[in-house]
Amino acid sequence: MAGGKETTRQRMINIMYLVLLAMLALNVSDTVLNAFKNINDSLATSRDNVNGSIEQLFSSFENSKLKEEPARAQPIYDRAKQAKAAADELNNFIEGIKKQFTEAGDGVDTVTGDLRRRENMDIAQGIMINQGQGDKLRAKIQATREKLISLLDPADRSSAAFSLEANNPKKGKGNWVEVNFGEGTPLTAAMTNLTKIQADTKNAEAEVVKKIFGNMDKAVVNIDKFAAVAVAPTSYVIQGQPYTAEVFLTASDSRSNPDISVGGGKLSVKEGKGTYTGGTGSVGVFKWVGTIRIRQTDGQVKEYRTPEQTYQVAKPSASVSSDKMNVIYAGIPNPFSVSAAGFPLESVNASASGASMSKVGAGKYSVVASGSQVGQEVTVSVTASNAGKSVSLGAQKFRVKAIPAPIAKVGGRIGGDVSSVQLKSETEIEADLDDFPFDVSFKILRYKITVIKPRSEAVTISGSGGSFTGAVRGAMNAITPGSKVFFDDIVSQGPDGRQRILPSVSFNVK
């Protein structure tokens, strides 16, 4: 290639030499390509070995924990299966890209065991960058990583360290896709990068599955104390009703005291048991729920809540009655209070035979018997609702008695001396019932008034109703001092409809 005149053949040889040098500069040596092939095979072997370990983990868990403690093991097993599914999805996507590489690289050379066009530097770039497969792969790698980490318990996430990631380089040019599959990357090197990602995926899957299955053994409470317990819904049972109770075995850790609270207030705990004392300062039905928080061997705190509990507070009471005084007065509302020990007032009901009985409030009733029932008996029956069924609590009989006869009064007087002015000012005759526990109204149906004035004949006039009107009013106005006035044949009627003849009323007019 020194200066001087060259023959045509020499110039041709020189040109061919330059072309050869250029080709040598552009091509990667077989030594380098073989090195990539060896790395790829090693990574594939490692990937398959890890996959075998994962299969053994699942098989061991299925044949032991899943059979021995299915209720507790099933949720853990399901989480591990989710991790496997996420890793398999990424691995299958990569296998699809490898298939594209193989087809574009004219298949596998049976002599080298590598792609026929393994040295090609355009195929990987075309598929991964120009066709956008690299960006899809990067997104799937990041999504798979996040999915695997999310399946771990919060305490395990910070310690999770695996190389499955697709971060852009902090230094240099280009992004993750360009660095791994960009310009100048031989096809066999790109294939090796894909195998490495598959190996990273299996390693990440193995780490996550091991941690998930490991929680089966460490997330427990050390149980060393057992006790037989019987719990009955109530200790108050009505005759004829079944007494039921649950009998079961409880277990606790005597070496640690859980945090037990009711309504936000912590309870005193001894040997793993808390004692709750409910308030009884007021009557009524009260409900409460206990919350138990216990730290497991892995440091996590688990919370458990008891079913809602109910208790009733009632006033101290005693029932005292006299057989001779169990009466109902006819014609008026007789108030009754009905209760049953061990039952809320809302669940207690009463009814009467031979009379009308209505409920006026919780445990309060009104009984009305007609006048025709006087001398007969009324039976009051009491029932209560217990576990959805009506339970008979007994019955009691009461005699129906007439309301006592009232006393006739004029101006609040039953007779005696009265001034003429006072007597003339009165407007009616009334029937009044003294010293009776009920407020009862009577009406006057009829009466007779007799007025005897000095040195005059007696005058008798009949009155209708209780008011002094008409001839009765005229006779009242004519009364003079020294007169005598008599009210007799007085007939009254009470709310029971019975008519009574009342004693006479007489006045000496002054």
C-alpha cells in the first residue's frame, strides 16, 4: 500500500483487503459469541433448578400443612399460587419474544446449538425497539415485581431483595431497553439477556413463595394452657322450657397476657383471661362486645372480637297480694302492672277473659269489666316471648266488684243547719264517692224535694237530673228561715250503669 504506480490487479487486491478489514471490524468473533452461548446455557440450567425447588415447596406444603390445617393453610397456599401465576405470566411473555428471535435468526444451528444468525446486530433492535416489544417487556417486569412484593406480609416487604427489575441506568446514555437490546447487540447476546430475566423471575418467585409458606410456622400463638368451658345463653329458665349450653375447649398462652378491652376500656388480665364487670346503676337491657389483641410469634398483632353479649338489669321487687282483695271494679279502667322476672317488659304480654284489657305502656295495662260481670271472675293470663316462641307464665283470677254507692250532697253538705241565702245559691244535687282510690263520676237521674215552711203545708216537687231548674228552682227561691228542706228518693247512676237509691239529705234553714 506504499506510494507508486499500481497495477489494476494490485488496486483490486487493496480494495478487497480494505473491505475485509471493515468486515472484521463489524463482526463479533466466534469466541465472544460462544461465550454468550455458554452464559445463556448456564442461566437456563439455573432457572430450571430454581423452578424444581419451587415445585418441591408446593408439593411439600400440599402434602403436609394443607392437609393438616386446611382452614389456616388455604389462604397462605392461595397467596403462593398467585405469586407463581404472576411469575409464569412474565416467563411466558419472554418465551414469546424468544420465539420471534429464533424465527428471525433462521432457527438453531445443529452444530453450534446456537442461532444461525447469532452475530446479527439488527434483529434484536428491530423487534425490541422498532416494534416496541422492549417497552412492553419492561412494563411487565416492573408490574410483576410489584405484584410479588404486594403478596408478602408488610413485615417481609422491606427485606425482600431480588434482581428482577428494569430500571434505567443512572449513568451513561440510553434507557433500559436500549442498553440491553439496542444498536450493536448481537442476537445471541439479546437472547442471553432474556434468559437472565427468566432466571431473575424464578429467583424472585422462589424468595416470595418461601416467605409466604414460612409464615405458616411463625405466625402462631404459643398455646400451653387448656380449659373446659360451658356457656349458657341464660341461667333463668321457665318450667317446661329446655336449658341449653355450649360446652367446648379453650386454649391460651399463660406466659403472655393479651390486650383485652370492652367499649375502649382495658380489662385487668390474669393468666390470659380478662374480667369484665358491667354497670348495673340503671335498669334496662345492655349490650357489649369484647376485643382481644394478641401479639403472635412473628411480631404481628391479631385482633379478635367476641359475639355481642346482652344482659338485663331489673329493679329489686317483691309481689305481695291478698286473695280477698284481688278485685276489679266494674265500669271503670282498672290499672294493672305486669312483669316477669328474667324477661324484658317489651317481651311480656297479658290478656283477660271476661273483660276488656288493653296495653297502655311497657308493662302497663287497663282492664274494664261491665256491670253485668259483677260477682263473676276475670282471668288475666301472662305470656312472654322466649327465643321466638310464646311461653305461658301463668294466670290469675280477679273478682268483679261493684263500685261502692256514693253519697248525695248539696253544696258539698250532707245536711244539717244552713242559711237560707247559702241554700238558695246552690244549683244542683251531686253524688260523691269519698275515700275511693279511683276518680269516679256519678250522675243524678231523679229526686224529690220537700219544703216545709213555718205555718205552711209541705210542698213536694220531683226533679229530673241533678240541676235545680223549673219548679224546683222556684221552690228553692221561696225558702225562708225556719223552713225545713228534704231531698229523698235520690237515684244515681255510676259508670258501670247500675242505679243506686241514695240516703236522704235534710237541712234546717236558719
